[in-house]
Amino acid sequence: MDAAHPPGPGAGRASPALDRRGFLRATAGGATAAALASLLPAGCTGDYPQASSDGVALQALTPKEYAVLRAAAEALLAGLPVAPARVAARIDAELAAVGDPMRADMKTVLRLLEHLTLLGGRLRRFTALDGAARLAYLGTWARSRFSLRRAAYQAVRGVIYLYAYTEDSTRPLTGFPGSWPERRVPIPAYPVDFGEVR
């Protein structure tokens, strides 16, 4: 990443690993967060038309969860040469592939991000905020004294940046020249003497 696009709030803090084992279960309050998220409204598809307007056939996320993820990507990737909708769609496909508990954890976090804006001093839902307000709200999660909120922020930020910076359009920023098959790097064949085989 270049100086114009620093990692974002709370980037240096350690957090539970984002992997196939999930991340909320490794954090104090994870079970409580999951229970709270289950009480939140699912949301009408008409209120969250982003997936439909993006032409994305969702595999793991609901239209509401996709909208929250895309809104987070819009805030975190502002100014980068990558479409937040593409990043959100790739994450949805990956969550479908890896399954639970990682998928369930991410769905929980997205619901909490959408509705717990009061904790960050906002009266509107996350998806109703403008880009600057979304980024500031995400910053309250990154700097929270609660490890659960910090872990949730790191998970969302990490997965968004992972898929953003694997896009070809971000290669000028990362300096990645492409894999060796893309660059047609010749690998010469030569004999190898393994010695006597017994």
C-alpha cells in the first residue's frame, strides 16, 4: 500500500486469526454477539437493492449483509482502482466455499455493523451513512476497548483488503508483477542426479 492509502484505523493491533475456524469464538463475548445479531431484523430485500443492482447472485450472504459489506468496502477502498461491488461479490463467493463457522461469524459481524451505529454516536444505519461517516464509525470499532469490536473490525477490514489487493487493477500500487506463468518466465529443464536408488 502506498502512503496515500494507509492501512486504516487500528491496523497495527493484533486480533484473532481470520481463518476457517472463525474469529468470534476466539474472542470474549463472541457467543453474546451471535445471540444479539440473531435478534436484529433481517431486512427486506427492497431496502437493500445493492446485490440486485450489481447483478450479483448471492451465495452466502443475504441482500442486507451484502449491502453492509459493500458499504464497508466503499469506505475502506475510497480512491483505490477497484470496484467495492466486485470485492463484496468475491467475498460472498468465498464465504459460500469455506462455510461455517467463518461464514456465520462474518454474517454476525455485518448485522452488528449495520445496527450498532449508536455505539459510535450515529443515529442512522451504517449503510445510510456517507463514506466519511462510515469510515469514522469503523474507526470506533478499530479503537474500541472491547476486543470483540476490534476483532470484528480487523476481520472485515482484512478480508476486504485481501480481495481488493488481489485485483489486477491494484498491481501498480503493490508492485506485484504477476505470477511467473503470467510473465512467461522460462524455467529450464536440467537433469538431476539423485544418486543410487535402493
